[in-house]
Amino acid sequence: MSLTSFDLITIDTPRTDFLGGFYAQLLGLHESEREDVDRWIVFSDSAGVRRLGFQRGAHKSGCLHLDFS
């Protein structure tokens, strides 16, 4: 049996580049992964630890989800 570990917080938004760039600048993160132009963007800290993900999708106020690996 393997243990599940916390990976990152993912925020759903129709504007992944805009919102991701805002939080990256605010928190001192850098883009570390990107899929399908802007469908999925991950930002990491200076140590390379994944911290925030932004996934293109319908935004619902106050909604986010946690990713486990």
C-alpha cells in the first residue's frame, strides 16, 4: 500500500496566464510546467517545489481543488 502525498493547490480559471502570472509575481514563484498552451500551468518556488497550479475551466467563486500524488 502506497501513501498518498499532497502535491499542490490548483485554481480553476478561464484566464490561466493572467491569474497565474499575478500570483507568481506576488509570491515569487516561477513557471515550471505548461500543457496545451494555457490549459494547465504550474508554478514552483526557488527550490523547485510545485506550489500552485492554474487549470483552464469555468471559474466558480471560492473554488479550488487539491492535487494528491
